Amino acid sequence: MVTIIRKELLCEYITIQMQTDYFTFLSLWDKNKADKTQQITAKQTISGPYENKKDSLLQCISHNVTIRKSYIPVQPAVPASYNKGNNNKKGTTMLQDQAYNYLIDIIKRGDLETDRIYSINQMAGEIGISRTPFRDAVMRLAQERYIDVMPSKGFRLHKMEASDIDETYQIRSALESYCMKQLASHISTERGYEYYHKLEGKVKSQREIIASSKDPEAFGRKDYEFHRSIVQYVGNESMLEIYRRFMYRIFWLNVSSFTRKGRMEETVEEHSDLLRLIWEGKVEQLDPVLNHHLETPRKINLELIGAL
């Protein structure tokens, strides 16, 4: 039996080979059977585990390759219930997750330029992922409002609107209020004590940044870590996942507010007030202080985009 596989499909498999299995490779073969472009027959027998022979496979190809199935080492059998349909879905999902994580990373690092339109095909090719899972990752990020899809053009970074700002601070208020009250209510426990001192360390780092570089981004990272730790205290993974999903927005909205003169100093004092109330277990007094703490940057950011 002879099956044709294109070079880019082989490279795509190599990229994810440690995350999937041999049967995903078979699905790549099937996807490419109808391709009738130039072929080069692999003359040599490939022996040993595939992952240790990827260089040999790559040496067999220039543009396209015909590989006899017998040349690929036999892998351990899988249960009969593990059919190709499930396997295709698994491979596609893994590629989509890989593309999603890649895009999230470059967005958070600030590698994407504002107002620049990026090609889905070009970026997918650059990282060795086929268009379909990459496009699905883009659509997922568009739903989460990290990016905006431009029909027939590509995508670009999402432009923050007033509704995004309001939504972000509403989510923060709901989650942080509950988690902060839980911490204050259990401050005398070992875990409560541990997280209180973790928060103290974040505030200390913020004071050091004010005394030295006054860098809004460095200060913003510590601010995000302070508030994330409050949510982490509860140990609810679903709540933490929601908070993480908004991380990019939270971080850059904070950084924007910290460019306002005196806002970093105000933030440290507000954090200190919150810590005092937590330590004293004054649960009923937390909401007014937290609401003021979140409302100030919300208004600053709305002013910056001309929404106030």
C-alpha cells in the first residue's frame, strides 16, 4: 500500500508528536490521499520508533513524498473502540489548543501591533499548524474579545470599548469581593495566614517599584498578582479560570490607570487598607473599600478612551 503525504503535513505531525499518537498520523495520510502532485519514493526502510526517525523521514522529501506504510514502524495496538473519527477530533482539538496558547502568549507579551491586520494563513504556516485549527483558535479568541476578525482579511488586536471596561470591572468586583470576604473570615487558619503574608509581599514589591523605576508595567504585574492571589485563596478552579480569562484585559487596564500621576501611590495605600481589614476580620467593611479601589481605575480607563 502506498500513501502520499505532503512535507508540511509531516512537519505538522512532528511538531505535535509528543502530544498525540500514531493514529493521528494515519489521519493525516487519509486527508492527503487525493493529492496527485510530484512524488518522490522513499527508498529506505525506516526502522525503530517513529519519534527517533523523524530526521530520516525529512531527508526523504523535498516537496512531497510517497511513503510505503510498511516503512513506518508498527505502534502498539489501541482498543477497537478508539476509531478514526474520534482520533481526528482529538488531533484537531490538540492543534487548536496549541494555536490558541501560541496566540495568547504573543498577545500577553505585546508582540502584536495595534491596528495591524494579521493573515490567518500566513501565521498558521509560520508556526506549522494547518489553517482549520488555527482559524478555530482565532474564532475562540474573538469570542473572548482578545482579537477582532476582519472578514476576508485576517484578524487584529481587539480595540477596548467602554462595554469591555465595564464588564471587566464587574467580573472583578463579583469574584474579588467574595474571595476577599472568605479570606477575612478565615484569616486565623494556616491557609489564611499564608495568603495574607503572600499579599503583604506583593504590596512590599509595589512599594519598591515606586521607590525605584516607577515602571507602570512592573507595578501592574504585581498588582495583578495581588488580586489573583485573593481569588486563588478560595481554591475554586472555575472561578480562577474566569479570572485568568480576563487577565490580559485586567493587566493592561491596570497599566493604563497607573500612568495617571499618583495612581500607583494611591493603589498601594488602598491595598494596605484592604489588608488591614482582612487581618482584623472586618468582613462588612471590605466592600466599600474594594468598590472604591476598582471604581477609580475604571473611570480613568473610560476617560482615556473618551467614554466619560
